[in-house]
Amino acid sequence: MAFMSRLSRSRSNSRSPSRKDSEKGSPVLTVAELERLLYTGKTACNHADEVWPRPYIGDQEIASNRKELIKLGITHILNCAQSKWRGGAECYAGMNITYHGIEAHDSPSFDMSINFYPAAEFIHRALSSGGTVLVHCAVGLSRSATLVLAYLMIRQNMTLVEAIKTVKDHRGVTPNRGFLRQLSGLDSILRASRNVT
């Protein structure tokens, strides 16, 4: 809740003209500018693409393909589209896969920010243990991409622009406008906290 109040205060920043951050020299972009940035670079996607060493962004099809998961060496799965109609941890019985599910809706009004830190910690723990993570949703474009971007910002100290550039070089992703606003709010909070320390 506190995050959302800070986020709502920072939303005005997402509508202002782009400006440079003095700490990193990386631009702070409006949501429309972030969307334009996302539409440059790689647009095609496989069922799973490695977007940083050992995190993959993928879709439901790859998440359901046990043979491909083994081939990719997946040890952890973060399902960003968990529901009672789609499989959960039981789908990976006997595979030695650590599973975490998040019930998130791909809607601009959905509060994805409540998942930023738990998802970043799950990914971080997986990678720290030498694991390989598949972060997936239905299509692998919005929900899963949003949480991987949050991970890169929180744990790899990237700005939102740097995180987007890192991911889009490997996979075409399109977080919805609401998620972009929330990521922009996270970016503002992280920049402010880095300037304080």
C-alpha cells in the first residue's frame, strides 16, 4: 500500500517530458516514449528467450512442455498467469523444479507493483543458487516481461530504460500501459533511494 501511495505521487513524473537523471545520465521517459522504445529492436519471440544470463521470458506453451524445460535446464518457474484453470506446481512433479505462481491479470488497472519485490527475490534466489528461471505468462509479452524488468531494476540496479533495452535486444515485449506506469514509479523510487545512499 505504501508503494502505491509513492507510486501515485510519482505518476506525474511519467507524464512529464523526458529528462536526464543526474546519477546515471539515463533518461526518464514518459509512458508514450517507453512504448516507442519497446517497439524498436527485436519484435519476434520464441516460446522462450533468454533475456539475461539464465532468466528466460516465455509463454504458456513452453511452460507446459516438460521436454523443452529439461532441454533449457529450467530449475525454477515463475508463473505470472496462475489460475485454477492453468496448472501449478503439480505440473512439474518429479522434475525438481521450484515453482512460484502469481495470479495477475494483464489489465492496465491491475496492481502488478505488489509483485515486484517478491518476484525479484524469487528470481534472485534462483540465480544465486545456480538455477535457470523461466518467467512466463500466457503469451510472454506483458506480465512476465514486467516482472523481469522489475527484477533487473531492483537486483541489477538498472534504470527502467536500461532494463527495457537489455530485454528488448533478446525478445520483443510489450508491457501494458498500466504496468509501464507502475515500472516508471518503481524507477523513480529506486533512483531517489540510490541518490540518498
